Amino acid sequence: MALPRALPLDTVTPDAAPASLTAPKPAAAIAVARPRMPPAEAILPYLQQIDEARWYSNFGAVLLGLERRIAERFAPGAQVVTVANATQALTLTLKAMDLKPGGYVVMPSWTFVATAHAVIAAGLKPWFVDVDSKTWMLDPATVIALSPELAREAVAVIPVCAFGAMPDLAAWRSFREFTGLPVLLDAAAAFDALDDARLPAVVSLHATKVLGVGEGGFLVTDDADLAHRVRLQTNFGFHGSRDSQVAATNSKLSEYAGAVGMAALDAWPVDRLRFLRAGQMLRIALMGCPEVRFQEGWGADWTTSVCTVGLPPGSAAQVAQSLRAEGVDTRAWWGGGCHTSTAFLDCRREALPATEALAASTLGLPFFIDMDGDEIARIAAVLDRALGAG
Ligand SMILES: Cc1ncc(COP(=O)(O)O)c(C=O)c1O
């Protein structure tokens, strides 16, 4: 390469190009997420099945096959109903539960806004309750403590699996028995950890989740009647005839989404290990940073598509800024909690000190299935520096 003539001679030696030409390029920014769906060749056999059957939506063999395969992940008797996305699945399940219109649904504010949107879309009202500061999830004992208002005004409870973690399902089943209130689990990010259908649960199949079809979700439940009613909700209220049995909508998944889901399930055993491996590498790289706390079991017992860590109280925004300055993208996935979103400012709420503390002390670090050692080492080094500086 010809050197620019304007360079002062003393910057040029016979062996070395000028510093301006050899200086290492700044490392590329590390994105907070890099979703990866099944490649075209893995989907192709299922697309060919669709071509042959000439059946493109309305519960063809591919989508029903996907539902069957997902149901096999649970004890016999589990029913899976696919829906256009998890937000719709939550809304339609609440509708199918036939709850008193306008009633309160107890839910954490510490969740993605979809949970609250689903409640309102079902004609109900969110009632934000604080989460446990260790698990980041609603605790049945906290909800029981709302009695007697609970008995008078709540019509259901939605515990949320924080970033894919599993709450104590046995405790929630006891809660349901004790209070008589329906419980619907928002397990949007918990495809991996969820293996029990004794409480109805909704999982997201969005492209950003560990197992995605693009846009999609499902309800899993051992309650065949509830599954049937949700199916009616997704398909104009039809069941076996052109008579619309209930007021409903169209929220089906097509055969094409089913094809992607089949390919994703084929890859899941290996993909799961790759997510776990990336998680383990990140945990090991951050062993020297005791201020960084992982969710219990994250990357070891269960996996998910995000890595949200706990940081020293109140430090999340400052750490995020330091990481951004060094090209490491982060995300406050749940912002300040739903109660701080404009759409939900008027919603009923209890005191939310744990939620507010989590909003200020947790941060989503970059995490994806094919993170490499260099990226992980860089994230750890930058985070270590950011915490040291704080
Ligand atoms: C807790 C929670 N609930 C619901 C949803 C909505 O899922 P979907 O995008 O499939 O509608 C999400 C999405 O990330 C979520 O995190």
C-alpha cells in the first residue's frame, strides 16, 4: 500500500508501517443477542411435506406433529395448543378461563410488558405485586398476604418465570387449592425449564427464545377442557363444524411455522448443550467477579436465551454505560418493571421495593448460542473493569 506523502518521515521505518495504518481496529461491538433459527436445509424436509399435502394452515399434519412432540416433553395427558404468539396465548387462556369481566389478575410488575397487555386484552385488570428479591418471582405467600382483598377482588394469578427460571410449582398448586383462584404460569422464556403441565403454562416460540419458530407460542396444560376452549379461541370458535361456538379470534400457527418448529426440535438436544456450554463459559469467566450474581441454576440446571445478572445495588445503569463505551451491548430487558410503563401507570399496585431494586441492579449481558471464547473473555474483562471503577 502506498504511504500518504504527508506523513512525517520519522513515523516511517523500513520495517514498520506508520502507527495510523497498523493500529488495531477497535473490536467489533458485541450484540446483546444474536438469535439463530434452524437453517433452510433443516426446514426443507418439512416444507416438502407441506408441498405434498397441499395443506398450509388449519391444523395440518406438520403443526399437529409439532404439538405432539412438544407434549411428549411432559407427563402423559399434557395437551399443547399452539397460538400465534405467547401474548395471544396468555390472553386467550385467560378468556377461556371464563373469569369475571373486569376482575383483577395478580401478577408481578417484574416481567415483560406482554403479561400486563395480555391481562388487559382479556378484559381484566393487572394488580402488580412485588417479587421475592432472591428468586425475582412472585411468591405465593406474598399473594396470600393480600387476603381478604384477594378473595374479594382477584380472579386469577399469573406467576412469571423470571427470564426462564422455574418458580416452586408445587407451592403454586397448593396456592390454587387453598384459594380456589386459577393460576396461569407465564413461562414465555422457560421452554427448557418447564416440564410440568399441572398448572396451565404459556411458552413463547419467538425467534429470540431458545426454541423459536419466528412468532409463535403455546399453552400446555393437563386440563383437556381448558385446552379445548383455548383451541376454540384461536380458531373462530369452530370445532368440527361451521358453527362458531364462542366469541373468538384467529390466532393459529400455519404449517410453515410448524415446519420451523419441527426443525428446531430436531436440533434441540444439541442446541440445548450449546446454550449450556456458553453459559458455563460465561460463569467461569466471571468467577473472579463475585459482585456478579447469576440466577440460581442458570447455565447449569436450565438454560434460556438471555443472561440477566444481578449487580451491586443501584449500579446497573452505570455498568451498562461503561460496557457500551467499550462496545459491549446490554439490555435492561424488563426496564423499570411494568408499573413504570406509560400504559400501566394507572394500574393497581402494592409497594414494589424488590422490583425497583431489581430494575436498578440487574442487567442483561450479551448471550447467544454460539458465543466464542474471545467474546466471553472480553465481556468478563470489560465487566470487571466497570465494576472496579464503580
Ligand atoms: C415474560 C414474558 N411474557 C410474555 C412474552 C411474550 O411473548 P411473545 O413475544 O411470544 O408474545 C415475553 C416475551 O419475551 C416474555 O418475556
